[in-house]
Amino acid sequence: MFGFLNDFRTMVIGILLESLPFILIGVILSALLQTLVSDQTLQRWIPRRTITGILFGCLLGIVFPVCECGLIPVVHRLIRKGMPPYIGIVFMMAGPVINPVVFASTYVAFPSHPEIPVFRTLLAFAAAVIIGLWAARVRGDSMLRNPVDPELVSVQKSGHRRKNKRQHGLTTSRSKNAGMAKFHETLEHAAIEMFDVGKFLVLGATIAALLQTVVSRTWLLSLGEGDGVPQLFMMGLSYVLSVCSTADAFVAVTFSPDFSFGSLLAFLVFGAMFDIKSTLMLLKVFRAKTVFTVLALSAISVLAGSILIDRLYYG
């Protein structure tokens, strides 16, 4: 009994300690970008052509390394200010994987397999492009729960310009006050996101440790065999665990002795694109038909890609 508790406690603490530095980096970067980079600045760089827009959405996570926990509200706000919904969807699917913080955390979690972060990035990129090609063919407003009013966007932009003109003559003292307000806003955003991310990380670490210490190793080995079965199991597990993409590699590595290369990638990619918490958040922004279509496309793309990678990897 005590041996089980010691193993369980050691595994939970190990996962948390390994992942915490990357959680902190992601939260701090997210908070700084949230408060220091305006949505209008980003919108000026949005491409007009579909293919370029899809690639832009895929690579946006490199500049804005925000995990999926804080990405949906940011994208929602950008769409309300004029970003095409299909670019927002691509960003939400690719951003949690294609960013430097997640790449670094995956590399640290799998030091003996440096190819895993590379294949994780490539698989997420391919899946996001497929989703983007579908989303670009759908009328933007039909995907949203509350369609964007173009006149409201215009009024917001005009109001923003008038606000900038009024603020142009601020004194040095008031500028310092504004700087302090930004600093406090950054700290507040970081604290809120850390709490939101942290509770899911603790839950994910706990469930992963339970699976490793309670569930029969023979049963896990049986799930790790066959075509499609281990990938589907790991995708379902990632959906239920809802671990942040900056920390999920430290959960996935605990399954590496029993599961194939491709099934680990399925866990790392699909879980970052979709999980319980992100599905609920997406349903507040997009219509249910849109959310479940994107979920199905994500699942099919990741499953097919992970099976293909396994066959290539293991010959």
C-alpha cells in the first residue's frame, strides 16, 4: 500500500517539477503579448490571400507562443476586430503546437528522441492546413455563434483612433501611471492564466500517475499493439486529460515504454488541438456544427498521420 503511494507521489511530483518552468515561460510570454501588443498591430499583418492566410495562421504561434488555455479568448477578440474566421481557426489548431516554448518542452521531455518535437510540429502543421482549406471554403459569419457586425468593427477602429489622439498629449507623469497600469495588468493576466493552466496540469499529472501505478501493465501493453488502436486510445486520453500543450510532453513520456512513436505523437498533437476544456470554450465562440466538423477533421488527420509515421518509423 505504502509502496503504491510512494510511487504515485513521486510520479506526480516529477511531472509537475519538469513541466512547471515551461508553464511559467508560456504564461509570462502570453501575459506580455496580451498587454503590450495591440490587436490592431496584428491585424495590419493579416494576409488577404487564402493560402497565405492559412500559412500565416499556422506560423502565428511562433510569434505568439500562447498555449490553448489562453488562445481561444485572444482569437475570439481578433475575429471580432476583423480577422477572417478561417485564419483564427487555423491559429487555434496550430498555435498550441507550433511555438518555441512547446518545442523546447517536448525536446526536454524526450531527450533521447529529438525527432519527436520535429514530427510533432510537422503533423500539427499538416492537420492545421487541412482544416484551414476546409474553413476557407465556408462563409465566415456562418461559422460564428455571434456573427461580426462590420459597422461595429468600423466604429471600434474609429473610436480607437480618437482615443489615441486624446492620449497623444499625456504628460510624463501620466505616462508613468499608464506604464504601471500595464505592469499590473500583465501580472494579473499571468496570475489568472497560471491558475487556469495549473489546475488542469495537476489533474493531468494525477490521472497519468494513476494510470501508470494502478492500471495493469499487461492491459496497457495490449492497448499499445495493433494499427490504429494505440493511436485512438492516446488521442482519447489526451482529450480527457486536458493537459496544457506546454506540459503535455511530460505526461506523454510516462507512456513511452509501452506505446509506439506514432501513438505518442497522436497524444501530443490531438490533445493540443482539442480537449474537454477547449471544446467547451470553442462552443461559446463558434457554432456547434463548426466545432464538431473541425474536431472530426483534426481526429482524422492526426490518426492517419500518426499511423503513417508509425509505418515509416518502424518499417
